[in-house]
Amino acid sequence: MRINPKYLVSFLFIANIAGAQNLQQNIQKAFTRLQQDSQCRYASVSLTVLDAQTGEQVFAANPDMGLAPGSTLKTVTSITAFNVLGKDFQYQTQLGYTGNITADGALNGDLIIKGGGDPTLGSWRWASTKEGVILNTMVTALKKAGIKKINGRVIGDNGIFKNQSIPDGWIWQDLGTYYGAGIAGLCWRENQFDITLRTGNVGGPISVTGTVPETNYLQYKSELTTGAAKTGDLAYPYLPAYGSKIMYLRGTYAIDQTKKRISAAIPDPAYDAALRLTDTLKGIGIAVSNEPQSSFILADKGLSIPTATKNITTILSPELSKIVYWLNQKSVNLYAEQLLATIAVKAGKPASTNDGITVIKDFWELKGIDKRSMNTFDGSGLSPENRITTSTMARILQSARNEAWFNDFYESLPVYNDMKMKSGSINSVQAYAGFQTHDGRQLCFSIMVNNYYGPGSGIREKMFRVLNELK
């Protein structure tokens, strides 16, 4: 018996509708359970699910509620960067000098490392960006230029990054930590270093034994105490106050922690980069007559930053697609904030967080997204003041689906609960944003819970139960 093609098409159409309705009903049941859970009694909960190909709304609950997204905001920054900068964009760091080189190889002038905002310079994540490789590249360029002695200084220049090193809304407790490192035109080693510790008996004091690398230009005052086993790393380094060189360490560090070190933010990365190059040159017999300097130090003294008259090498960063990969895989706040400032520069504005946010809002408004749904203060999600709706985040995710660079973005997303999605968590906030295929149909989603009660592990498990309906 032959089946009339018209009936077959009708049958498949009805089946698809029924499948979609079942999916909506299943998500609704799971979402209602989450809302009614005791952990969410005083919480705000939102979920938006879209068809990633067409943008059709599959499910929405409180989609226009502005909530803190945590690090899921990095997906917005990443997608905007792909759009504005392009997947092959590379940062440039210039090494040049002022003055002149004499016949015997003496540079009568300053050596200038001029940053272009590259957050990967000196990073351990790529073979080409490691500290030793970068320093060797600079030394090789100096030798090729015939420089055997420097009658001057090595200066770390932040270039056009002159404003707002720390985004509005970041809390003081975060600023001295590695994940709270501010933006800089000349970044170095991801603007962080390690402080090594010696613990004692539980409740007893913890002493600082050194730093990696050595930072003898800073002093450390430890108010840390040894915490009980399984209490983890609750140690917080605090940036030196203006004009001070003292970094305070407060909190606890568990007695059973094996690492015995915490990661802190470098107060002045441009200076640290200039210092490392100065030490490297001295170590191979190229004398430098004066102490290293940075944009910050010179400006504080009311001195101008000299402009290099001759460039001797240009160091390129990895491509944007590779930077975004680590940005999302390891949730690197610095990468997100540097990209945000770079987006501002690309639009002809100052290299600052606030200008980057303005550009992002204007960009998405031109694509039909109400910028009032994005009340954000940074590009990484670290600020607890950030607010964005799941509807807006899901729509931005969906917009990436048909772009040529989509696979690069998709691969940058970590895997949680066997799903490709970015996570976000700050105080009493848990969020996820990503993609999942359901019966051959790719979906994109954003889910956020703010002000939940109890352990994060518990709320994550319950959120996963909702997201499991998308599988």
C-alpha cells in the first residue's frame, strides 16, 4: 500500500509539533521543581531556550529578569570580539629605542617595550608566549640591532591603555588576587605571580617564604592563619595602597593544602616586564645604566614617556580564536577585560572598560537587542553588580550559530554535565550558557539562579536536572 506524500508530510509535521510540545512540557516541569526547591525559596530563577539555527523560542521562564550572570558574561564578550575584531586578530607588542647606537654598540637612550594590550605576553599557555621565549626574542632583536650596552633605561610603556585599570564594581577583596588582576597596555605573565607560604599548627600564623618569580620591589605582611583540614584556600592578597609597597595577606589556608602558594596580581605589570628584561640583559653581559621604569612610575613623577624613534622587533600574540579558547576554558578574567578594552579601541574610543561596555551595548542594539537588558560593568562577570537577561544572552549565543567562526567559539566552551556550556558563579549566583542537541535539533540556552540558599554543589545538581531535559 502506497502512502500519500501529503499525508506523510502532515504526519511528520504533527509529530514535530508533538515533540516540541513534549519538550516544552518536560522543561516546564523540571523548571517548576527547581523554582519550588527549598534552595530557591528566596531566589530569582530564569531560563531561556532557543532553536540555535532559527532563533525560535523553545522555552522561556522569567526571560526578561535582569540577573547576575557570573562568568557566563564571557560568552557575550567572546562573541562580540569575534564580530568586531575577527577570529584572526593578533595583538602587537613593539620593542624599540630612543637616541642612537654608537659604533661600539652603546645605546645612548632608552629601550621601550610598548604594549598593545596583549594579555598573553609572558603567558605559560602557549610555547610562543612563555616568559623565557619572549625575553629571548627581545634579546635576539637587541643583538641584531648591534646593542651591547644601554646608557639609559628599560621602560615598560602601556601605550594607549591609559585609563581605568580596574573595572567599576569589582570588590576590594578580589583586586589583589590573580583573577582580579586589572587591565594594562603592557601585560606580563597574565599580570600575576605566586606567593609561597609556610603553614603551622591549625589557628597559628602563616609566614611568607618568597615569591615566584622574585619580587623584591614589594614587601609582604601576612595576617594569614592556618586553617583546619579540608577548609581549602581562603587566603586573599591585597594590593598595596597608593604609594605603598606593602601587600597584606589575610584569611586562612588549610593545613592539608599541598601547593603552599597563592597567586596574586602584579600591581604594575609594565614595570615587572621592564625589570625582567633589565635583569636578563645584565645576566648576559649587556649593562643597563639606570633602573627600569614604567608608564605608571613616570606619570606619578610627572614625567613624560619617551617615544621610540626606532622599532627593532614586533611580537605578535596568538590569534583571537586561540585567546578565546583559553578565555572560556579556564575562565580567564584578564583575557575578557583586555578584549573589552580592545573592542573600545577598534571602535575609535579610549581603551577602557566603560567605553568597551558602551560599544558592546551599541553593537547589539543595532542587531535588535535592547541595551537596557544589559546592565553590565565588566567583560568577565566578576562584578557582582552585573545584570543581564537570559533572553539577551541566549539571543547573542544564537547569533553566533551561523557565523564562519562559530566552531572556534563552540570549541572554547567547557564541558559540564556532558554539555558544551560556560559556567558562572559568584556569591549565591550560579549560571550556565551554551548549546545542546535534542533529537537532531541544536538548542542554545541561558539559565541563571541568583540568591540561592545552601551549597553550590546542591544548586548545580538541581540546575543540571533542568538542563538534562534538553538532551
